[in-house]
Amino acid sequence: MNNYWWKSRSAASTSQQDNKEMTSRGNKPTEEEIRRKRLAKFEALGRSSTASSPQQPQAATKTVESCTSVHVAKKENIACTNKESSTPSSSTTAQAAQNNKPNLEQLEEQVICKILKVTFHEQTASEDVVFMKDLKEEWQAEQSSGEALVNKDRADRLLFERLLQAQSSSSPLVYLMESYQRASDQESLLSVSSSAQVKQPLLETVQFVKKLIVSYLGLVLSNAELFYTDSPMYRSAYFMEALVEDRLPGGLLKDLVSRFEEDEDTDSLAEIFHPIMELVCSKAMKTSLLQGNFTAPMRALGALVSFKSLAILFTRHRNFNLPKDRISQPFVTGKNMETETLLGPFFRLTALKDDEEIANTLFSNPRKRTRQDVDQSMTSLRASLKVLRHGLHEIMLSLLKASPESREAVLEWFATFLHFDKERVKLQADYKKLATDGFAMNVMSVLLLLSQPFSDPHSPKLDNIDPTFCVSKHRIDYSGETRLAVDSQDLARWVDPKNPNAQVSFQNMKRQQAMELASSGASAISDQKTDSIQVKDHYHFITECFFLSLRACQLVFCGTIQMYQEHILRGIQHLYSLQRDMESSLNTSNSGPLASLMEARRNEVNRQLDLMIVDKLCYDVYLQDEEFLSVLLQFCATVASWLLRVACGKKETQDLILPLPTPPPTLLCTLPEHTVEVVADALLFCGRFCPSVLDSVSFIHHEMLSFLCAIVASPLHVRNPYLRSKFVEFLWTILGDPPSPQSTHQEWSSPSVAWTASFESHSICHKYLPGALVRLYVEVEHTGSHSQFYDKFSIRYHITCIFYYMWHISSYRNAIRYEAENESVFVKFVNMLLNDATYLLDEALGDLAEIHSLQERLDSHPNVSSTESNNDDPRQEMQSRLSQLERQVKSYNLLSHSSVNMLHFLTEDDRVRRVFLRPEMVNRLAEMLNYFLLQLCGPKCQSLRVRNREQYAWEPRVLLTQIVGIYLHFREEEAFAKSVAQDGRSYSQELFHRALEIVRNRRLLSEEACDELQGMMRRFVEFEKLESEDEDLVLQAPEEFLDPIMATLMRDPVLLPTSRTIVDRSTISRHLLSDPSDPFNREFLSMDMLEPQEDLKRRIEEYIASKRKKE
């Protein structure tokens, strides 16, 4: 059969050549010429029939034992087609019955004729059943009468001739597909109904005919002119439609592929299936998620590539990926991936605004839709997305498993997409050069699904992930990426290059930090023997899939949520603000020439607002899809576990010990920052916008909290403080804000109950997180960024809220106490806490005073008439300034109240309180408390009265109660009382009397607490008398006895080694708490470098003693 088939293809080739010659002559072949050509093919095929067709054994001649088999054969449509035979009478002898019964050869003929719908009896011919007159005459002449005309050896010739019949009622392709179905039906009937004596021979005949049909079907699909004069693409389109619509006979596709897999030359397989693959993929171009009609072509493509040979063939198609020479061309962009690659039409399916039908149908007039309506639309779209993602995952998985060649092609396809999408994370990304967001989200989702087999924090497969991938240029170019443990040359990533002082401070802080960590007990790691890293030419699939998925998460997920928050959410907020302002303006001036203009502007704002809300809802379909987010979080947990393995040099992280070994391993240092940033961004986004999904992945809570603690506690391993602070913000997000400073731990409302439960019981966090937060609080003072001054307040606010939560849990409180005993670090923390509280509260009180003034002026200022120019309206200027103050004062109040609250609960504990009594701290604390007590209770306190103070988060009673409470925490401390009384700027007896009167009259404190405050006031009076004596000592002291910075009498002079300047130890200590540098030359300076000046100290003490002796 196989030899004969190829001779048939040779004849077809000859026919094609003849047609080409005729076409080149400009002549259209006539019907007679076509007939002659077909006869020539027939003669060529006939000459080779005997030699090429396998010889079959002589058919059995045994007959069926009874005429019952004839009835069975008729019932199965396998009965004899000879309708001239009459029904035997009751007098017929047994011998006559034996003669009328069809033998095996006749049954074989009947089966073949039934399958091919041919007959050798003219009276049985019909529109569908063709009378093969010529063949009948030819074959009758070649054999004796009574023998069957058709057998297995002649089936090939019969099928070929049948296909050449001009009177055929259907196309050869349709005829072959129907014949295959009839053969399958006959095969099924024979399997269950035939006599055992004829069953096997007839089954072999049917199977032989099926193979013939499949062979000719391949010829029809691949050859242009053997049985057709039309385009082969038309036949491929028909076959594709049948495949897409699931109309192919069962088993046909498998048999067709198997038949041509036998050929060593794959060209014939490509000729058959490449056009079909192209048509299936192009059909997806006209589908959408909303209609759901993408499933049929996707299922068809999945059926094709489920065969390994076709999967390999698919990846070899010229349009599977963009050619390498085109990828580097500047005008080729990510959008070419969508339109020019075979898989592009499937991956481009989207629920975003790129499909206008979705926006117009499901989310039009968004502000008028109910929440239930929107949720139903999102549920429907997410269900479609799920089907799409899993279908594409199955397709890509089939391609990856087919062969090493196809796996390489698929990985290169993903890499090509990532190459074009690398601009997405930029703040000003040019979306015209990027693939659409829907395409990108689908690619990322499929990569995450491909990573699921090893997406387990405890998977042994993680040991196969090779971190050297990130220093190679295999698949992804990381040359422009900032690494985790950057060196001095990489500081420009977040250090302001225009601010040399910031860079110096940053470097000094890092030196100090390294010294502290070196003495903190961190273990040494053992892989620092070599300076070079061996880069491979080839990486394991798990390594490639891991880093491709990680890169996709960075570019697609992080880039999309950045755009979502910065552009869409802020845009909506801005438009709502404009809308309110315009409504207010229209209400105050509803007539005049400006009214119509204002009305038009309001309508335009409303239109833009609706469009922006539609955008948000479309993105919410993806970004708040809990199933997608849970897969993402599971992958992030895997990344976190793998990173800890690399950092610790271990294969398992269950026994994680902090601090991490130092120096950081080289392999960790070379990893890009986004390996950590993806985890942080995913956690933070879910905490903000979809906290319920965090509880659904409770199995990763422990690993993620371990990772969080390790990252925050390891500045040498992850040097970017902003990156580490994202984990702090996430922790603050899931713990939530305290309802009020007086609230109990039980009243705390957390967005994620499961995470808070894990946090409260996490032993690693108990031990290491408080110290890590203390160090980060200090570190963000000098990040080197141009915005560091404002950034630090936000980060520290999160830290203070977390500290307040931890303070109510005994294990965390003990850890904070233990950390306070390490005064070299904790004193810096306290110093910066005082700095923040002072600055923020001062700014808040100043803004409140100005708001009070503006509110009074606006009440007294007459309304401007509608005809006046708005630009000259003083009322509008005041209103604008008031709006600006209202926006910023709330932030100042929240930040300052948080800092004061932290001072209040920390000073409750005697072990922590000792830090505040150090010489360099106690004066600062007393001065700060006195100053703000003066603001709250002094003569100008009425200026802090504002309307709607809740709008500004202004709680003066709470603030006053906490400040007085801090005083009371130090009621037994003489050093504190002395510092309060000696504060010449704010302290006065009248101030404390006024404060006592307020807290007592308004019942802000208990009567017992008020009595204790009154007792402290008597001690303040005693120490106030000593202040005048100290002032006299300073006025009469020699210059060398005075501190050059504070102009106070030194008590413990020390020499600064770099500038050779002598200052008081308490003064320089206070400076070094904020900045580890010499204030006179900016050189690095630490406490252990100070040189005591004992001789000078002795002379100062003698001077003081002599002066007091005279008095």
C-alpha cells in the first residue's frame, strides 16, 4: 500500500507539472485534456498495482452454517446487494440454501462497496451510490464468472477510480471523510455482531480500507490538482471548520497523523497540517471573551498539538515566532507578537478596553450600575479568562513536552515577548510599542501555570534553580538591572546624584551599619572562596521557567499595578475632586455668562470620569481575580523560599536563623532587585485591594513571614531600604490602623485574620522583627534619595503602628525590651522618634492655626459677585490655600499622633525608659514635651480651634492626655525633672498649672494621676532655682570650656579625631545619633573614635567647684 501511495503522489506530481506547463502556455486545460490526464494517472497506477500492493492470502470459501447469518448481515447493512435473489420457499433443500448463502469473498465485496458507496449493479445505483461500469467490465473480463469483483487487493484501485468520477455528488474531501465514518461504523458493527468465522477477515478488510481512505485524504489535502482544480487552502479550510466544529469522524485526525508520521520526510505532514494550523489560529482573530467563541478554535489547536509530531511541526512554522533578524529592528514592537505569530490571536483575547464590546456591553454607565450587576459581569469574564488561560496552558505544555526542539522554540517565544515588554515598568512607558495589557496578562498567567509543578516553598525541585542564570545573557539580558546587594558604583539607582552630601551621609550610614551587623553574631557563609561565577550555556527547564515567570511578573504584574494605582486610581480621585469643585461653583453661581461654560466643563469631567471608571472595572477583572492572585502568591512564596536558600546556602529554610550569614553570598548579591520586589508588590497589592485572597493561601503564611522578617533584618543582603520598607508597609496593611490610642488589642480590626494569627504566633518574628524595625527606622534617615525627608515619615508611620500592635503581645514586648538594652542602636531610634514627633507636631499645629485664621476670614469676607473675575477673587485664593492646608494637615496629624503615641507606650516600661534618661536624650525629651504643652495649653491654644476637626484627624484631648502621661511616666526620675525645669524656652509654672486645670476639669486623667502631676510640679520649682546658677557659670567661663556647637559649659569634653575639634560628649553623641559624621568636615565618625580630654575635664570641674564655693 505504501509503495502504491507514493506512486500515486508521483502521478499527482506529474499532473501538477503538466498543468504548470499548460498554464505557462497561457492555455486553460479543457475537459478532454483533464480526462486524458486522469487516464494517464490511472494507467501509471495500474502498471504499479501488482508490484506495489501487498499480496493477500486466498480468501476463505467457507460458508455460513445457516441462513440466519444472512438476516444478521442485512440487519447490519452488510447484506448482499443482489436484489434479484428471491426468498427461498419452504420446499427449498438444504443444498439450495447452502448455494444462496454469500461466501467470505462476497461479504468482503459488500463491505467495501458499502464503505465506498459504489455498486457493480446498475439497478442499485443512486445519487449517492455510483455504478462502476468500466471497472466492472474490465474486472469481469479478467476473471471467471461468479467470483467477487472486489477484494482487498482491488480496494485501492476502486477508491482511486471513485474519486475520479465526474458525476460524484460531493467533493472528494467530503466523500473521503464520510467514507471514513462509514468504515468506522462498519468496524463497530462487525466487532459486536458478526460471526466468528468471518469477523476477523472482514475487520482486516475494513481497517485496510480505512488506511486507504486516510492516505487519499492526505493526498487531497496536500495536492493541488489530483482530484481538484480549486485552491488547496479551500480544502484545508473545510477540514479546519470540521475540526473546529468537532465534526471530524472519531479517530480520523489520529489516523491521519499516524499515517504520515511513518514517512521519514516531514514535508508531506507539513503540507497537510501547516495550512490547517494557520487557519485555526486566524479563526481566533474573530473571537472574543464576551462571545465565548474562542473555545472552539482553541480546542482544535489543542487537539492538533496533542500529537508530538504536529507540536514539533507547529513550532517549526515560519510564523510561530518573529524571525530573529526582525526582533532587533526598531519598528518591530510587542504588538507584532499579537498580529504576526500563530499564537498571537489566542493570547490577545482580553477583558480590557482593547475589546470595546466588553466595555460598551458590560460596564457602560458605570456609576448607574449596581454592585451586583458589576460583580456578575466580572464573574462571567473571569470564568472565560479561566477557560482561556487553562486552554493556552495545555497548548504550551504540549509544545514543551513534544521534543527538545519544540521546548526551545516555546521558551524563545516567551523570551521574545519579554524582550519587547521590558519598557512596561518605566514611569513613562510608551504603550504604542508594547503588547496590549490583555496579551501580556495572558502570557504571565500561562507562565505561572507552567511553574505550578514546582511552585511550592518546600519543593525539592527548587534545588534545580540555578541563580547564575541572572548573570548570563541566556534568554534574558539583565545587564541594565540593579542587583540586590549593590556596590558603590550602583548607588545612582536611588541616591540623588545631584546631592553629594546625601551620598556621603548614605555611605557613612552604610559603614556604621556594617560595623553593627558584624558584631551582631551573624554567622559566616562558606561559599566565598571564589570571586568568579561560572555561567552556563544551557539551563534546566525549571530554571528557565522560574526566571521567565519572575521576569513576566516584574514587567506585567508590577508594571500593570503601577499604572493602575498611579494613573487610574489617582485619575479617578482627581476627577471626583474636580467634580465636587464644579458642583460647588455651580451652586454658588447658577447664572451669568460663566454658568454655561462651567456646565460644559462639568459634563466633560463626568464623561472622563465614566471612561476612567470603566477602565478600572476592566482591570479589576484581572487584578482582583482571587484565583489568579492565589496562583501568583503561591509562586511568590516559592521565590521567597528559594531566595532564603540562596542566602543561607541551605536546601531547606525550616530552621532559618537570623541574622543571615555575612558577607552575603555572591550568587545572592548578583540577583536582580525584582526577585524581591515582585514578592513585595504582590503582597502589598493583595493587602490593599484583595485581602481575602491572603487568607485563602494560609499554607504560605509561615514562609512569607519568615522571608519578610529576614529581608527587613538584612540590609547587607537587600540594600535598597525602599524595597525592604515595602514589606513593612504590607505588614502594616494586614495588621491595620489602631482605632484609637486608647483602644485595646482586642478592639483592633485587621483586614486579614489568618495573617494576624500567624504573625502573633511566629517565633522568628517574635525574636528578630522588633530589632529589624528599629534598625530600619534609623536607616531611612539617610537613603540618599532627593525625597528622603518626606519618604521617611511614611515608612516610620508604618513602623510605629506595627510597634503599637506588637506592644500588646507579651512575646513581642519582651523582644522590644531586649532591643532597648542594646542602647547603641536603640538610642538612635529614640532620637529620631523625638525628631519626628517634634517636626511633625510643630507642622501640624502651625497648619491648624492657619486654618483657624482662614476659616474666620472666610466667614467675614463677603461673597464675590458672579460677574467678578475669579482670578482677582481674594476669597477664592483663601479657599485654595485652605484646601491645600486641609490636605496636608491630616497627614501631619496622623504621623505626629503616631509618634507621640509611640513615645507614650514605650516610656511606660522602666527598661525602655532608661534610654530616654541618657544625657544626650533627656534634655531633648523635656524640651519637646514643654514646647507642645505650651502650644496646647498656653495663651495661643485658642488658635488651634477648627471646625470639623475630625476631618483633619485632629484630636487635641488625646494628644494632651498622652503628653501629660509621658511626664507622669518619668515622675520618679530626677534627671528628667531637672531637664524640664531648666528649659528656658517653654517651661513656666503657670503653664503647668493651666495644664493641670484642663486635664482635671475635663476628666482627661484620673484624680490620682492629677495628684501625681501636681507633685512633679513642686519638684520642677526646686530645680528651676538651679537654672540661674548654671547660666552664670556659662557667662563667666573661658572660651575653651564652652561647647562650640551649643555654647554651653562642657562637662565631658572629647576630641574629634578627624577635625581635631573639642566638643562636649553629650553634644556630639546627639549629633551622631542622626548622622555618623564629623559636623566640622563631614568625615566618618563613630562614638568609639572619640578621644576623652581628661585634663580639660578636670579643669572645668575645678572651675565649677570654685564658682559654687564662692556663692
